[in-house]
Amino acid sequence: MKIVKNLFYLIIILSFNSISVLAEITASTPTNIIQKIASATSFTSTSQSSVQNVNVIQNTTSTVINGKELRKSVQQDAKTFGLLVNEAALARESGITSTNKQLVQIGGPKNLYEGREDLEPTLDTIVYDTGLMTLTKEGGNYNDDGSNTIFDAASGAQQARVKVYVDFKRKVLWGDVESRITLTGASQMTNTYTGSSSAITSLPVDKELIHTVSSTTKLPLDRTGTPSLNGNAEPYAYLKNNDNFLNSLLDASGDISPYLPAAQGGAPEDDLADMVKNVAHGTGGDKNVLVQARFLTTGSGTPGKSVASFEASNSASCGSSCNNTEKNTFKDSVVRYSATVESTAKKYKAE
């Protein structure tokens, strides 16, 4: 009897220890310079999509649901696939806030599919393809490009396509962004830009990809080099806007989007000056175009929302740092062409 009693106590102790590995946590935020590098390669893979792949996909359920149903669907998918819930993004998309947090197991192995350049779709892969979109010039906080015109204003002169592959089973996504940019008095520049695959850690899935196309070489800048004011490497991108589904040099109020602060390993003034020179089409500028894409889906089988944009500035370069006057001039001179579409979730079907 004493042996049975001791065994019973041992079982209770082990049970409490196993519970302690679960905790209410939120997704961690990178706090070093790696965050700046990753921002330019966040959702795509260098493996190109063939015409054959595009032709062998089929429709899956893709319906619009109300806020409560959306929240319920996201929570169910998060439970099914073992993902966090990004409450800020979910509240933004559903219009309903919550104090709930996702229970997840602490630790675990690194996602083996993250950072890959050789991923291929499987029968579990969902494909989102915007098709070729015509971008139109935005007003509001953006310059009308009326004088010293940067972009060709003809209809269809600015086009883009965003294609994303999402695999919830492997918790990863990848894809590509095609841009067709026509500057005033120049021939069209056509590129398909790719990066590395990105791990899916939370729902809704909300990723962006930012890169620069050189008006001199007509090709994307080198993303592997170290950014510098006098170099040809891809500049560090601004921080992602979590309050709005927006990818822009300006935030929703028209102010300059922030860069990684010094406290987190960044050099925001240097990064801004480098970006200003990069997109400036005035004196001392590199006369390049910033191509930006952002993709969001709330879960498996739901529609995907994509925005693609081209931005450049009529301002001059402000040298190694920008004073307040130069910053105001820059934000008032940003020209933006964009398109936002909702794409149907389609499931990859092998031949």
C-alpha cells in the first residue's frame, strides 16, 4: 500500500511539471540589426513559378465573413496549425478587439523551411495570384508629380503582380513580385524580384517585401551588400506599419515612416538619409524606384489581400543626414503609384 501511495504522489508531481511548459506569450520582436536586413526579404523565395505551376491550381473555398466569424475562423486555424494569434492584426481586420492570448508550447525546433530558396508547392499549398495589376497615382499625402515628372502617367505604364504560396502544414510561405516600371521618357523596366521563404508563426498572416529597382541598370539593387550612402546595396527599409495595411515611405498621416531605433541596434538617421538618396530624383539622388508589396490572409482558404506600389521622390539627396527642412521637403515630394486587390485562395494541384 505504501508503494502505491508513493506512486500516486509521483504522478501528481509529474503532471504539474508538464503543465509548466505552457504559457501565455506573444510573438517576440527582433531587437537587433537582423530585423533591418530581414525586412527586405520577408515573404518570397528565389524559386521561380513556371507556367505549368500556374496552370495546375484549383479553387478552394474563399468567402467573405463578418467580424465575429472571422475571429472564430482565425482562432480555429491557429489551434489547428499550432500558431499564435496576432491580436493587433486580427482586431484591424475584424473590427473586434479581444484580451485573449494564444496558448503555445515554449521552445521547439526551428522551422526547417524558413529562409529556403528551393521550396516547391505540395498538395497542401495554397496559391494567391493577383495577376498583372495596373497601378494608379495616389493623391492625399503624396505629391501629384506635376512638375519634374518622375513616372510616365500613361494608363498601364506602371504594373505589378504579386504571387504568394502559403503552406500552413509546413508553416511557411514564399512567392515573387513582378514589377513593370516606366519612367518619363524611358523604356519600361521589367523585373521579377524574389527573396527567401518566411516562417508563419501567427494568424493573420501579414508579410511584406520591399526592394529597389535601379534606373541606371534597370535591375534590383544588391540585397546581400552592406547598405551605405555611397554604395549600390539595398538600403535598410522602414519599419512595418502595424496600425494600417500600408507599405510606404510615409505613414497614414503623411509623416515619414520610422526606421529601426538606435536602442534596438539601428541607425535611423543614417538609414533615412540612405533611403532619401536612393529614391531622390533631384540633385544628388540615385533616381531609383522603391517597389513595395504586402500580403495578408486570415487563414487557410480565406481570400488574400495584396497591395503593390512604386514610390520615388522629387527631392534632392540630403547628404549624410537630413535636417528638419530636408525631411519636410522629402515627405512632401514622395510620388506613389499603387493597387490593392483581393485574390482568391487556390489550392495547388499536381499533375
